[in-house]
Amino acid sequence: MFWDFEWTFQIMPDLLAGLWVTVQITVIAYLMALALGLAIAIVRRVPIIGSLLHFVMEFIRTTPLIIQLVFVFLLAPSTVSGMTVGILVLGVHYSSYTAEVYRSGIEGVSKGQWEAARALSLPATRTWGAIVLPQAIRKVIPALGNYLIAMFKDTPLLFTAVTDAVAAELVESNEAPGGNVPGTSDIAPIDKQVELLKELVPDAKSIGVVYASGEVNSQVQVDELKKVVEPMGIEVKTQTVTSVTEIPQAAEALGDVDSIYVPTDNMVVSGIASLVKVANDKKIPVIGAEAGTVEGGAVATLGIDYEALGHQTGEMALKILQDGGDPASMPVETAKEFTYVVNEKAAEAQGVEIPAEILDQAERV
């Protein structure tokens, strides 16, 4: 297999655009880490506060960065962009390292320098600004540079299965993407999930949905749900949230709906326990768009097998890398395999009986 220079030049604009985003994140987060790290190093010299900061810094350093990113992203209001979250988390994470670098530099300033400053009755600001920091920072510049390189390598731009690539502005259309971002959609088979809901709750006249107001993918699913149930005379009641803490109130605000549908919404799925508690108290059946929701307490789903979807995406990559496929003309593919997943304990808690024909085909959690 030979290097394809034509393909290289074709994707170069996308690569450069990604590089520019990476550089922006790195520079802003690094400046934040430098400033915050210096402040921490200075404040740590105060005995009680220093002990507390030492514990916090150790916790940050020993927690994987990816966990911090996901945790803060899920807790942050939906109005805060992923890029902003990334910058803040990277800045705080690396400040725990730069603080130690600064500390070593400060401790490297000879004791005589401190004593001379005290003997001259110099104020603390003059001591730090004119004597200590110029000497300390000069010594630690190489070490700080190492963390700039490390941060640059920790700022990858990643994304996985997208429900609606058009709404997310990744492609021009599902049939003809028109760019270099082919892939698969994890859009749920909402029509089939509504059929499942009707089997569990035959007399359902209303469906409640709680979703994050900033999730484009969730809005797409809600719109599709309304389109599917409108001919059936079923009303869809919605409540939006901007943080996980708002989920219980939003679930309560749905009122006496006959069932609740949970789309593939990152924020709501992460806080599914609080929604399920409300549903259990009111005996309202919860239907999920994917298996993780069922594990969290929903009754059932006819959902996507994400392992199979990942394999399907890999096959698309092979078509490009081995067979010379054109990503601009490769239609966005949807999942080909769906699986019933049921939670019998949740069904009992929410007052639902799962039909035997579904149980025979389903995976249990």
C-alpha cells in the first residue's frame, strides 16, 4: 500500500482545523495552569490552608484526566460548551503539577535571601515579586515546558456515535456527507420502541420525556417521537434540564403521564436513578432508548448493540483505508442489530408485566 498524497491534501484542511482547535485549548489551559499553579504554590505556605490544598492536589493528580473530563462535563450546565469544560478541567488538572514545580523552585531560593528581605523590612509583595519569584521561576522553566508538551498530547478532539450528524453539522446530508467525516448514527428505532411501549402499556395516552436542553441529539429524538405517536393520538409532554440536579423536579413536573421515555441523552442517563425514583413512586413505566438506561432502572428497551455498531463503523473505515472508498459519498449508516433488554425488578416496581414473548427474546439485567 502506497502513500496517497492526493488523499493527504484532500483531508489537510480538516487536519489543520483540528490542529488549530488543539492549539487554542492547549494555550489557554496552559496559561490557566501556570497562573493557578503559582497561586496554589504561594498559598500552600500557609500552614492550615497548605495541608488542605495538598490533599486536593493529590486527589486531582491521582484521578485519571478522562474521568475528570466526563464528570465535569456531565455536571456542567448545558449552556457551557464542551471546549470550555475541556479548558477548565485541563487547566485545573495541570495546575496541580505546575504548583509542585513552582514549590520546588521557591524552596530552592536560599534561606539567606528570605532573611535579607526580612532584615530590610520589605513588604511581602516586594519580597515575592522582586526577590523570590524571579529566582524561582528561572529555575523551573524547563520543567514547566515539559508540562506544556504533556498538555498538548492530552487535548485530543474525540467523538463517537452521533444520533443526527446533519443536526450536529458534521455532514451535509445522511445520504451524501460531502466531507471527510463518514460514520454511523446511534439513532434509536423509536417506532419499534413505541410498539414496545404499547405492549407494556396498551392504554397509554401520554408519554413524558425529560431531556437536556442543550443536546441536539435529544431534540431530534423528541421530534421523531412526536411524529411517530401523533397518528396514535398519544400526547408527548416534555421537560428540559440544564444539569443533573434538575432531573427529579423535571420528572415530577411531567405530571400524571402514562409512561416515560428516556432518549439517548448523556445528562439524563447519567442521572437516571433520580428519574427512576420518581417513576417508581408514581408507578409510571420507564422505557429507555438503550440498554444502559434499563440497567439504571428502566423497564425495557429495544435498543442498539453498541459493540455491533462499533464493528460496523470499523468496516466503514476499512472501506476507506483498504478499498479506497470516498468518505464524502459514503452514506451515514444506522445500526443493523437491535436487542430487547428488560429489567424485571424495575417492571415490578413500576407496576408493569412484561409479555412472555418479549421475555423469551430479551437479555435480562
